[in-house]
Amino acid sequence: MLHTYQKPLTGERVGVVFGSFAPLHQGHLDLIMRAKKENDGGCIVIVCGYDGDKGEPLMPHSKRYRYVREFFADDDLVAVYAINDSELGLNEYPNGWEGWMKEFLKIYEKATKPDYSKLLVNRPDRKWYVGDQTYYNDLVTMWGEDAVLVDRTAENPICATMIRENPIKHWDKITFPFRRVFSTNILICGTASEGKTVMTADLGKYFNAPYSWEWPRDYMKDSCVSDWELDGADYMAFLEGQYNLNKKLINSPANHGIFFADSDSMVTRMYAEYYAKDESCALTQEEFEKIAVMADELTRKSKWDKIYLLCPHGEFVDDHERFMAHAGMEERQELFEILCNNIKASGNWDKVTILDGGYWNNFKQIVSDVKEIIENGKN
């Protein structure tokens, strides 16, 4: 945790702020920004935690440390470090102070240096900024530290518990890197010609939420390639392109807690598995086995909170790109079964709602479910 390079802080004095940051929110920024501005050397931020703490399972300590660093990556006046009590074998608060302060002093030595440009030959002094009376008392009386007690709730009535319990309600208080953790990601999937692309776009427009499209279709149009011509390299591009598109939209400022996706790696894997069995298609079984490995890995990295699975029922549309030899209901049912097996194998089946009605009934059901999510503040 101490090996990430960060530019050392200089000056006459630095501020110190510590916390679990599960997540880092605007209330924490009240402390950090004040510490940064009131001290000419800037601020040291310590991301604290232990195995199984209140950040898990969504935000383990290592991830919180990474996200806080990401948030302040362009700020040379904020140096971010971490202390993991479990890694160091420290006792839980309040019995772990001695070991914790010993670790902090190592960080302080690494995070600061004398400012020789101002003829300051000693390390900066430090001032702690805390929002808890007990921490303030311990720092001042037990350790003789200079500390400021800040009434955080008076300036900004928000806390991490409120956010974890209702992230959508408090979305504007969550710092940008942590929003991806709380985003409710909804996948609309099925076989071809079931209206999922229109459904996904309509839902995104209805809720003013970001939504993705079927990235492989753009690829195929740009490359002037049809389904039966696709080889292993094409499918690998599909997997990477769709994953990156979904990830970009989840992380975009337009995401206010709800994201809709049209297709993902499980869908691409479905087509690859089916087409590899057809000798009239370019994709080979050997290529599919490599595709499956990559698809399964990307599925593990994806976070789907709800999956709406559209059953085969409609008329198969000939757009002069799809392989019409697979347009029959028997073929589409086989594809659908492969997709169901993929979802089950990924461990996501408990998130599935199967929709077998007409477009309007399916749309109304998803809208009702999403409204409930928004009302509750989370999935």
C-alpha cells in the first residue's frame, strides 16, 4: 500500500484526514478541501479499513484506496495512502491506536519532505481534521496532536450509511469513481429480432438514463461483413467493444443511478457457440473455445443487477446482415436455450426476469420494476 508513487508534500504544515470512505462523499470533501486550503503543504488522506468492514462486499478496502487515489489523481496537494488494520494485525479501535500511529508515521515520512526552496529544513508540521469527538479527544489527549473538530453534518448533512442505504436519493453526494459501485445496471437480452434494441432505447429515453446499443452491429456495418462470415477475431472484437461501451456508459456523468444495456458478453457467447456448430459459417469450434474463455472472464467482470430475458416469439426481420438460415423458431429456441445456460453458468440466473408478453406489456413491467428501484433508492 505504501509503494504507489505520489509527489511528496512540502510547506510549513500539512493537513491530515482519515476515514473508511465507503464511499468517499461530499461530506468527506468538506474536511479534505478545508485541510488542503488551510495548510500550505496540502493534505494527507488515509484510507482506513479492515477485512469485512462496512465497505464490503461492494467496496473492499483495496478498491476504496484505488478509487480515492483516482479521484485525487490530478491534485498534487492531496496525497492518498492506506492503512489496513487486518494486514498489519492491528486490534480494532480503540485498542489499535499505537500500531495505527506507528504506521501513520511511516506514511508521514514518505508523504512529506522539507521545502528547501523556502529554506525550510524540517518536515512540515501537521494538523488533523476530524468529524468525530472521540477521535478528536484521542488525538489531542493521548497523542498530543494538533487537531480540529469539524461539525460535518452542519455543513453537509450526509454520511456514508445514508448513501449505502439509498444511493440513488443521494447520488449527487457520491464522488465520481464510487458511482460505478452503486449504479443499477439492467441488461435487456434475447435472440435476434425480439425488439430488445428498441426496448433498451425506449427505456433509456423514458428514464433519461444512459443506454447502450448492440455494438457488433456497428462493427458489421463498418466492416461490410455478414453473420456467416464472422471469424474468431471478429467475435473477440465484439466482446471487447460491447464491454467497453457498457463500461463507458456506466462510468459516464450521464449515469444518475440507472443504466440499460442492449447485449453483453453472454449474448455474444451464445451466437459464437451456435455458429461454430454450423459448417456453413466461418467460425470454427477451436476459435469458439478461445472466445468462450474471454466471454466468461468479461461476464465475471460485469455487474448486472437485473436481467430481462425476451423469449423468442416475433417475426425474424431480414436486415440483409443476419443469417436467415437461423431464422426459424426451432433455431431461435435453441439459441435461447444456449443463452439461458450461459446466464445460469455465470451465476446470474437469480437476477433474471423472463418476459413473454407483447412489447407494450414487457415495457410496462420493466418500467414498473425500475420505478420501484428508484423509489427505494437501490435495487
